[in-house]
Amino acid sequence: MAKLSVNAGATDTNTKLFAIASSTASATTTLFSVGNAGPITFNTVTYANCTALITDANGTVGCTTSDQRLKMNIVPLSANGVDELKPVSFFYRDQARGTEEQFGLLAQDVARVYPNLVTRGSPTPETPDGTLMVRYEGLIAPLIAKVQELQREIDGKATIVAYAGRSAEENWQWGAMGLLIAWNVALTVRRRR
């Protein structure tokens, strides 16, 4: 038997605001709960200061954190792999998954570029070695890096265009500076590739 509890009282400081449990005649086991102060409990493990729980294809649960103090070996991310991703449109073979056109990436393609963003689930008749799945949230940082790279290129080209619109006398005064800026932008873009 399943049990769902929702407590929304402002004075209920020690109760769980939301809980899902499994009940038998002799006991009730809480499977998932959200506490009044915010901690999330999933299968007896409590995740404090957690805004989202994620799970992989094997059922491993984790909490996403962005706090620098919890990380080590931090290095800037290259955007090079983004160019190798191939967005596609497709339809699922199994119409139980939906009959509308879908958009996304193929896990096999993503695995060649970002192998840590692909997880392997349970085998099925169509995927006897396990179904591959993309952790799309992991693509946010590479996409931000790519947008920043493109913005630097645009800024460099805008500077060159601005100098091109000046008179010969103004260009003589500003020409050397414009060449140095353009040269610096070109070197920066090449180094990132």
C-alpha cells in the first residue's frame, strides 16, 4: 500500500511537508520526503541544502551543488566539443513513447565528445547492452563557454568595423590601436580552438 502525506501548516516545524511512503500491516517506510526546513530525504539518505536531486540510469541519486568550496582541480572549460555535437529531429520507434517529432542529441554522438554526460541504463530488447541516456543538464556549461567565445569574436569584429568607418586621418591616429586589437582577438580565438 502506498501512502502520500502533505503537511502545509506554518506551525508544523518538525514534520515533513511532503512525503511518499510504502506501508505494510506492520510498518511504514518513507521513500521520499521534503522537510519543513528544506532537506530532502530519499531512501533514508538526507540531502541538506539541495535544490535538485538527480538520478542516473542505474538509480544512483545525487544532489547538484555549485559551491566553489566543495570543488577542486577547477579549470576553465573549452567550448571546442560543442561544435562536434549534432542536434537532430526524430520520431520514436515505439509509439508508446510519443508520436510527435522530438528534438535532441544521439547519446552515441555525445559519448564521443563528452563521455561523462552519457549514462547506461538497463537492457531492453532494442538495447541489449543497456539504453544510453544523455545528462542534458551537463551541457549547460559548455554551451555558456561557446556563447562567450562567439561574443568575443563578435566584439573583435565590431571593433574592426568601427575603425573601418573612420576618415583617413582618424584611421591614421587609431589604425595602430585597431590592428593591435584585431591581432589580439585573432590570437585569442586561435588559442581556444
